[in-house]
Amino acid sequence: MIHAPRGRDAQIAASLLAAAGIESRVIPDLVGFVEALGDDVSFAVVTEEALRSSDLRPLSAWIEGQPSWSDLPFIILTNRGGGPERNPAASRLSEVLGNVSFIERPFHATTFVSVARSALRGRRRQFEARLRIEALDEGERRLQTALEAGHLGAWELDLATMVLTTSPTCRSVFGRGSEEGFTYEDLIASIHPDDIERMKVSVDLTIATGRDYSIDYRTIWPDGSQHWAEIRAQLYRDRGGQAIKLVGVSADITDRIRQEEQQRRLNEVLEERVLERTKELEDAHAIVMAEVSQRQHAEEQLRQAQKMEAIGQLTGGVAHDFNNLLMAVLGNLELLRKHDAGDAKAERLIDGAMQGARRGASLTQRLLAFARRQDLQIGPVDLRGLVFGLEDLLKRSVGATILIQIIVPDHLPSVSADANQVELALLNLAVNARDAMPGGGSLRIELRQVEQVTPQETLSAGRYVVVSVTDQGVGMDAATLKKSVEPFFSTKELGKGTGLGLSMIHGLALQLKGDLKLTSEVGLGTTAELWIPVSNDDEIRPDVAELAVEEAAATARPLRILLVDDDALIAMSSADMLTDLGHDVVEAHSGREALECLGDGNGFDLMITDFSMPGMNGGELAMAARAVLPSLPILIASGYAELPPGVGLDFARLGKPYTQDQLSAEIGKLTAH
């Protein structure tokens, strides 16, 4: 299509295009030119003077309104060539038209035809792109129709962000409406508790091996009803082979499962009737019942194995709840001791109760360490005292058939470690040694100090204390030893080990900037050496820390404090401790109630919140409160002794159970400025 007020230019251009086999049409005015534009136009030829001093807004609007595949080429016949310096109008036309080529007049016919053919080739590629886009759209519509016909819901899980994208049909499989949000966390929460661990293991296995993801599990809908979902997916990788997402479908198979269950029951009833009426089949009946019993036994073993996988999570939850109970006990005992000062018998009884509560708190910390629900609390650790303190527990763990020998020098420097995690690692090594000696034997635990002079692949130069555990068990060959620290690798029978013990210890050693070294020989036994670096803070004295707590408590000023805890018993105990310290306390029992208190205009100097609360946890409350009052000091108390995921490091934390002195010290730190 050609727009040129000068008839001679239009005729020349049209003649050249006709000679090149390109059909063209001449438009004499700009209005008609814009109206003639369309998706079927291959390119447009315009003279510069036809656009000069004209209202280009209709033309610009048409260009901007093109489909995504279209970028119509324009050829401008200009009297001035060159860049913007020689021809300023060229810059303006380039901005308006976008895909534009300039030909300076007078021009050679070959040049004009060459530019026209280039524009035509580019336009043809756009037409081809349109066809491909239309084909893709048609394919997508067919796929969507097939999914809807099969009542299949489509979903994608981004492995980097764990963002879950679902179709309305997929959400309906989990009892959600078409417009309801449905995150990966919502998905996990909707799965039956007995099936969650199996689902997570299957997902991890698909990501690790690339095999298809295929699983059936029970779901709990928001109305409390139980259903069955069938999930199928494949791992999607980028061009570099990196796994980036899971893509799959879901279906509600509740009716099918119920029909199968009903059919199974009908078969059982029919079998009973046949057995009752036919004496000739009594022997066959006995055989069938024996097979059923064997199958039930196998199913029970499978259920027990699945329960063992979830025992760590269960232990962490129990320990957290027990921490909350100890919080109330310790807080009230501490206040009671202040009020009963002078009564020797009452003080003795209270001290005894507090010692028992503190032992309970120590037990919960070990349970949390077993459940891996707390961060590493690294500090100076006396390994000599730790090993002797763990001796009775080690003896009970390995049994009477194994003799434990402990070889420890009189003087050893403290190491930089987490005492709870080191205890757990030592227990794991001892249990592994016990399993390697089913007939009994000797287990030697030895501590020694080593000066590492030459840096190695995993060890820096410096001083280390080495914890070695040596057994007289069956040992491992070279191939087994090489894979022994790989996650989920185990030489034990199915259901007797997770394959995570040595990998956890190896990970702990690396976190501590140390190493786990294993040596073994078939028939002679195994030696595991845990290398832990010597602490640089060996001279820190406990009385200095206690003095700091006393000073912080002494310099604390009366504050207006918002205390948030959904447990009324813990809230009452904490409020009493704060009131006893001279502070004005306002209690809130939920995140929403706390936000209402913060927004009512009554100023607060500090907010103390529990983390584990229904509806809105302490981390979410802290973020919301920080958005309203950026300068408000916030202290998060948690029985897990860890900051929740996603909560920034600028929030102070206090592990439960805590004493009044610890609470006062944390308040002093937060409000010292």
C-alpha cells in the first residue's frame, strides 16, 4: 500500500513494485491511508512530505493497537538522508512508526525493490508467527477441553519459590472454590496427617531422580469431610538440565475409592456366605485367611514405618507444648519465691520444684534437637563434661550386651559447638555401633586434642578436639563406606533406619567448620571421628553473663508493654512477671486483637508476642506491627528457640521457658536506647 500526494512518486513506486511481482494500492490522503491499514497489509510506502505537518495521532493509535504478533513495516521516501542531525524529522517518524526504513530520493530502482522485498520477508515471518500462535491457542483450547472433559485439574509448582499455580478444577479437588486462593502451604495443610510424609518423600524422590510423580492420598476439605485425590506430574527442566518446576494434573477419585471399598466389602460378605454354605471349601478358606493375615501384617509394618518417619515432627510438637507448660510453672515459681522470702521450708520446696522444671526444660531442648526444630546455638562446650554427663544415657541406649569404654584426658579446651546437637550426634554414633554388633561387643569413646598444621579440603589449620567412636561390628567395604554419608542411604533393613543419621552428623560437622571422618574394615569394625574446632571464647565466665543480666534488670525503666499470647495461663504468668518488674502490661490473646490495641492510639514502648498462635502467628504479627509502627521494639518468644522462616533478623527472640531475669535482660537490651 502506497500513500503519496505527488502522483509521480506514487506511480513510480507502484510500477517498481508491480515489476517485482508485488501487488500495491495507492492511497491519496492520510485519512484513507489509515483506514486502509489492516492485518493483511504486508508493508506501507509513504513519502516524507505526506506525513510532515500532519496529525499523526490516528496513525500512531493504529500502530499501538496492532496484535502482539504484528509490527507493520513502513518505507519512508525522504529528500534528506542520514541521521537525526541531518534529518530531524526522521527521529520523529521513527518514534511514531516504529518499524521504519528510509530511502533517500532520488533512489535507484534496485535499492527500492530490495528494501521492499526485505520488508515483505519480515512481514511474512510475522504472518508465520501468527499462524504458530493461533495453532498454540487452538492446542491449548483442545487441551483445556480434554482436561475439563476428564475432570482433571492442572497445576504447576515452581521449585525455586514453591509457588503453586492451580486451575479451578484442581482447586475443586481440594474442596476450594474457583476464586479461592490455594497456596502450596494450603495444599500441605489439606492432606491427611498420615499421608503428608509419604507425599513429601515422593516429591523429593521425583526432584532427585526425575522419575514421574504419581501418588494417591487422602485430603481433608474445609468442611471437615475426607476425600481422595490422585496426583500425576512430571519434572520440567530448563535447557541447562536444571529442575525448575513440577507440572501435572489432579483428580478426585473419592467415588472410585468408595466403590472399591464397597466392592471389597461385598466380596468379603460373599466369601463368608460361600464358606458357610460349602464345607468342601474349608481348607481353601483357611489358606485364604492365612494370606489375608499375612497381608494385614505387611500393611501394619508399612504403617509403622510411615509413623516412624513422622515421629520427629510429632516429638517437636510435644516438646513445644511442654515448653509452654514449663513457662507457666517456672514463672509462677519464681514469683512465688519472691513473695515467700524468709520461709526456709517454702524456699526449699520452691527450689526443688524449680530444679525439676529446669530439668524438664533441658529435656525439651533435647527433644527439639532430636526433632531438628531449633537452630545451632554455638558457644563454648566442655566435651569432657558432656561425654561423662551422657554416659548413663549411652549405656541405656546400647543395652547391657555392649561394654562402653570412655577414654578422656584430664584437661581439654572447650570447643565451639552446639551442645545439644553434639549430644545427638554422639547418641546416633553409639546406636549405629550397637546395630553393627548384634551379638554384643565393646564400644570405645575417646577424646583427644589435635593440632591441624596443614589445611585440608574440609579442615582449616588450627586446633581441634576429636570425638572418636569405635565399635567391633561387621564393618563396611570401600563402596559402602563411600556412600555412608549420603542422605537416605542405609545398610539396615527396611523400616529400621532412615539413612539420615550419618548425613546429619556430617552436615553438623561442616556447619561447625569441622569434619566427620570414617574408617572401616569388613569384619573388624568401624571408627567415626567428629572433628570440632577449639573455641576462641574459652575464657568467658558464667558470672559475667549473670552480672550483665542483673545490670540490665537494675537499669530497666517502667514501660507500657503489649503482651500477646493465645494461651491464657502463659499470658497470665508472663504478665505477672512483667508487672512485678514495674511495667504496665496490656494483654492480647490473638494477632488481630494485638493489632487493634496498637491502632487505638495508646502508645506502647514494647510488644512481646508468642510465635505459635492460630490465625496469625507471631512472625506475621511482628511484620504487620512493624508496618504500622516502624520504631516499635518487638520481642518474639518461642518454644522452638528459633526465628520463624521469613522473619527478619531485626526481631529479638527469647526461648521458652525463660526466667524473669532473662526477660528483664532482653527488655533492657531492646529499650536501652
